Amino acid sequence: MLAPASAQVPHTIRPVANCFGLHRRSDRYHRWRGTGKKMILSTRGVLESSNGAPSGGLVKKRKIVEHIILLRAKPNISDAEEKDMLDYLYTSQYQMRGILTISLGRIEEPNSENFTHAVFMRFQQKEDIVKFYSSAYYSKILDDHVKPVSYGSVSVDFESEVEDDIIPLFRRGEDFNYGVEFMLLMSFVETASREAMEDASSSLQRLIIQCSSFIVQATCGHCLNPENGYNHAAVIRFPSFDDFKLFRESMEYKDMWASKFHPIVEKSLQLHFTVDPVGNQLM
């Protein structure tokens, strides 16, 4: 269900492993693709800055809180109702303080939980998301434009970090205008050892860094509200569907998932949607 107005964000749970927020510069965008078996090769520096800092240099980071909303639209939702719902959710960033950026869209493949739409929001700090949950304006959007056409939603929050620069922080610029948003949500089994969880999370972090030449940005971390069914989440923005497909169908990703995550994951969701500008007028 959608988080009630009185929902509070629990105290921070220390992440199993830190995932760097990566941002790709479009003018230093290189890729290589093999023929036959899909392979990945990146020539970009691991810690290259979006403001031109030399590869390998220290990059100042800033903590942020990522918020994911997963919705199940009613089967009889009309195109007009869907557009109305998405428009009001998207333009809420212009009416509410604390929201740094929003992306949303229709989930493009069937999933085990039957979610149909996903919303991604970024907040500066946990206090902002507490205020967001209790906002009268947001509650009215839910009551008037979301709940009447949907059911059984889930919200997931996690703390991560990005480069402390306006473009990666606010997801502004041409790199963020279009692309594919990939969301990965997981719940580890209770018997999973800390070492196994750290190893899995580190493997994902290494793969993200390896693929940074065709990833616009990636954040991941431990969920602040594991009672909603997931204790680890990641959001990865790709510049195109082809780049997303290259990543998810690569042998590196499949091997990582089979060897590191599958043995210790109780349940997982892998969702993606195409990013397009939705609304730019106040609703």
C-alpha cells in the first residue's frame, strides 16, 4: 500500500556495501561491443568527474535519499487517466520542497508482482522524505489522481550518494532527458552471511563501474524501510534501450547474478521503463 501520511523513516541501517553514484560525461562517451557473445569493455576512468576532474582523482560525494514507488494500475485505466496520474506525480516536484528530481513511466515487461508503473524521486535528506510522506498536497494527489485508478502500491527508500555537482545531483542536462531507468530490488534470505551479502553488493558495484561508459548514473544502497519487502535496491539510468539491453544480457551480469545473488536472494524485482518528459506545467 502507499505509505500513510504518518509514515516515518526509520533510523539509518548501515549499508552492506557502498555503491558509488556514477555520472557519465556525454563528450567523453566511449563504448565497445563485441560480436557474437555479448561482452562489456569500458575505457572510462572509474572516478571520472562530470566537471572535468582527472580520471582517478578524488570526487566529492553527497548523500541523498532515493524513493521508489511501484504502482498497479487497474485493468480498465484509460489513456487519459494514466496521463493524468503521471502528470500530477511528475509535476509534484514543482510544488513540494525537497524533491531534487523525478522520473516515472510504464513498466515495460511483466513482473511477478504485477506492477505496471514506477516512480523514482530523489530527496536531499531523510528529513525531507518524512515531510513528503506527511504532505497534504501529496496526499491529495494520491487521493484524487492515483488511488482511484490503481491498487496495492509499494514504496521503497534507500540512502546512497552521488557526485556533489548540480548535473548529477539534480539529474539535469541532455544525458537525463531520455533513456531507460532500471530498478533492481532485492530481499536477502535471513540465513545469508554478512560476507556473502558484502561480496554480492561489491560485485554489483564493480560491474557498474566497469560499465560506466554506457551508464548515465547508478545509485544503490540498503533500504530504510525493509518492512515493505525489500532490503536492498539499485537504480541505474541508461542512455538508451540498447545500452540497457547490453548490460542486462551481458555474460558478466548473468554470471554475477547466478553466482553472487541467486544463492542468497529470497525475492527480487528487475523493472525498467522508458524515460520521456511527462509534464512541465503546474497541475
